[in-house]
Amino acid sequence: MKICLVYPDVGGVDYYGARKYYHGLGYLSSVLKQAGHETSLLYLEREQTADDFVAQVEALNPCVVAFSATTNQYPYVVRCAAWLKRALPATLTVVGGTHPTLVPEQVLGSRVFDALCVGEGEYPLLDLVTFIQDGRDPSSIANLWFSRPEGDVRNSLRPLLSDLDTLPFADRDLFSFSEILAANDGWVDMMAGRGCPYGCSYCSNPGLRERYRGLGKYVRMRSVANLLTEIRELSSQYRIKVLNFQDDVFTLDREWALDFGRAYGEEFKYPYWINTRVERITDEELVECLAKSGCRGVRIGLESGNEALRAQVLKRTMSNEQIRQAFALADRYGLDVYTCNMLGIPGETAAMIDETIALNRELKPAGMQFSVFYPYPMTELYETCVREGYLAEDAELKSYYERKSVLHLPTLSQTELERAYDRFEQLKLELQMKHTSPPKYRVYQLLLWLMRGNSLKARSILRHLGRLRDRLLNRQPSDRLTRSSSLGDSKP
């Protein structure tokens, strides 16, 4: 059978500069292909018109159209599914992903999907396709809910996949991976496992763990041998420059991480990046092993520079001193560190955001990501925002990358938020300058001190000095500091 997988990424390509590879759909496709089915992909990087979207689906002629939906992209998914249901009512539509798993009743109530998948979708989707192909009624398939005129069907969840090694490697041809690789300068996204055990109040993982309660181990890692086999296959097919592990906490299992580092370092020379937490990167033996194996850098969630806000509201209990120690240890072994930050957090003030900016300026990370806080359904902070009246009922975030908040916070105005966002942008440019032009950065730091921390004045003087230098040397003017980087935040 022909199955069309739909990946909505509206605004993502504009922000990152290139398409992304999504493992969730990659695994769905590889399982379907292994069973003899044919898959295709519609990658939605712009808002669609009804005619355009329906025409694209018709050209592929699928029997099933399967949408993937995050909370931010869900409104686009609903719109496209409604168009499809009106134009091609015989085509079965199914939706899965984090959003349908966390709020299935809301998704079922939209009445634009024939079925929705709650939980892991590889084998439920395969079962659905198989049942349809065989002419059997699929309404009893575990993990699937069905919207029916005679009454909705809500099936129970099946156990979580206990052995990730049994899955075929995620399909990359589905995404025209060679093109993605070229656009991302050889960076290859990888996943070594699934799940995170931490209870951050803004994250979907606690809600997902609750959804899967009693169904098996939530946090699972592939074996080192399985992961290395996939890397070998990828290296034989593509020109890899850097491996980019997207797992939430790559170093969660210390022994697994040490085994990986030792085995990887003996065989491969590709540098790689990982995500981790401050608490999981202060082990010197582990950091040394990672560095020797080729780890170039780590991404950590700093989130806020205010310890009380971070601990009490975000449920992240590491201290600023622990963060400094993690940076010092990484620096000792030559690892770059990239920070992830939020602003517009419930209870946050402009002064607290100043602390986040100041801590980043002190630490001087190799790169940084920052975004305006959004309350995702089935998270602790979502409940807080609803209870306190911060979130309007019709609030909708059209893009993850916007600089505005959907919240009405008594402690922080929209003007203060946007001003802080601009300061993050300025700091990001400063840090880029530090890594691309150290002499210019040293001049800038001196100017910043002379201007008593006024970065706008310091930048203005630096531009004038640059133009003067260019005139004296008879060069074309250079104004790199004022231009945004073309590198996406997923690529430090």
C-alpha cells in the first residue's frame, strides 16, 4: 500500500536555514517499508492553501495519509486534514505524535481524522495498514482511537518497545537525506535512545511517562553495538562531517556513555555533539572519555540565571556554581558548551532575565539558543498558567520561533520581554564574534567596560572603528557584527 507521511515544519526552515530530519517519521517509514509498503513524504515548510495541499496528496495517490503533530504545528495539521477530508473523503487520515498522545480527547474532538495514534506509532500504524489491506476492521488495534459516527473507539495502549535494537534503522531516504546533509554542512542527526526521567515542569516527558505508566520502561537506550552499526552504514552512504545526537540526556547512563565513548573512539573520527544536563557532565572520567572519543561539545539547559526561579518554577535544581564547574571541566578537556535558555517564564521579572543574560555573558558559551516560554498541554506549568489566568483560552502560538508571549504575566510586560529578546540577540552576536574574531572581541570587551555595559554604544563605536580601519587599508566596508548568523540553533 501507499502511505503518505506529512511532516509540518512551518517556520522552521526560515529559522534554521535548512530542512530537518525527523526520526519519528523515519522509524515509521522503515517499519512500513520492511513490511513491503511504499512511503512518501510531504514536508510542509510554509502554510499551505487547500488547493495546493490536496493537489500534492493527489499526485502521490496514497491510501493512507499520516500526519505528525507537535503542539505548535497542530493547527496547521488540523487545517490540512480538514481540506483533505472534504476533497478526498475515501483517503484514510491518521495523526500521531506528542500532541495527540498527550491530549487525545482534544484531537479526537476535531472530527477531521479517521484515526489517531496515542503513544509509540511504528507497529500500530503497520497494523492499521495491514488490516486495511486485508479488508479487516482495524477498530480493535491497540494505541489507536477512531472517530466513528456510531460512536468513538478508544483502544488501550500496548506495552512500550522494550528492545529498540529490534527496530530497523530510521529511513533517511524518505527525507531526501543527501540534500538535508548538504544544506546542514554534513551534520547528521542521530538518536541513541528514547525518554527522559526528569520532572522539569515545562517539559512533555513527565506527561508522557504518566501516559505510559505500567506499560514498561520509559527510558531506553539502544545497545552501543547497534548504534555503531548504524553509524557504519551512514558513513558508507553519506559524506559525514559531524554527528549530532539529539537524545535529551546522552550521558544519563554513565556506564553506557563510557562504553560508547571507548568503542566509538577506537573506530570513528567524526566529531560529535550531545545533549546532557549539568548534573550529568561533572564526572571527570566521563568528560575525559567523551573528549578523547571525539566529542566536540555539549548542549545543556541553563534555562534561567536565577536559581530560585529555576528550582521552584522550572524544577531544575542545579546551582549556578554547579553550572560554572561543568563549564570549567568541559573547558579543561577542550569541549565547547552550548546553552539553552528561556525567557517569559511565569513569575519571571526583567531583572531575572538580566541574570540569565549576565550568566551567559560570564560563561561565554560556544553558542546559545533562547526562546520565549510556551505552556505545553499536560505539563505542570501549563496547569499553573491556566489556574492563574495567564493563558487566554484562544491563545495559539503560530511558530516556536516568535518573540512574543501567549501569556499575560503580571511580573513582565510584552515590551520588557521584547527588549530582553533583543539583548539575547545582541549577546548571541557577541559570542559569535568571540569565536570568529578574538581580536575584535577583545576590543569590544574593552569598549563595553568603558561604556559601563552599554552594548549598543560599544557596538556602534566598534562599527565606526571597523569602517575607519577599512578606509585606512582601502578595503570594502565590513559590518559582520550587525548581521545575524546563518547557522541554525541546532548547529552550534
